[in-house]
Amino acid sequence: MLFSPEALRDPQRTTMISPCEWRPIKTAPRDGTAVLLFHPAWDMLQVGVQDDDTEAWQNPCGDLLRTPTHWMALPSPPKSEEQFSEELKVG
């Protein structure tokens, strides 16, 4: 199961996740929602999804990942320059 960059920003996610909170991997969404992943042996965090059929974790390129120990929701995408500028004027 490969996923596109658009899937990372899908506003129609079926799982509501609170951001900025590490959770045990056994609580991760199993519906194709992209999440931030952690494993103590990795040099950096990974973005990935769990394949429903194999239950294996994979990154956006489709490479299989060692089973992570924790996960976190992805942050919202950045605001456009126009939105940011408007907020500065109002705020």
C-alpha cells in the first residue's frame, strides 16, 4: 500500500487524533492514516502507515519499516503566506 503526499494532508481522516502526544504503537490507527513513527534504533523519525493486510509498517515510498514502538499524529500543514499575513494584520 503506497500513499501519496495528498494522503498526508487528507482532511477526511476517519481517525481523530490529538497532535503532539506520543502513544504506544498498539494504539495506532489501522485505517491507512499517515502518522509520525518512532523506534529507538532509528536515527530519525519516520512517517508511515500500517498495511491492513500484512500489518507491516511502511514509509511513503513503500519501504517496509521495523515495527515502531510509538506513534504521533502528523501536524497540520503550514498556512499559506496569505493566511499568515492576514493573521498578523488582525492579531
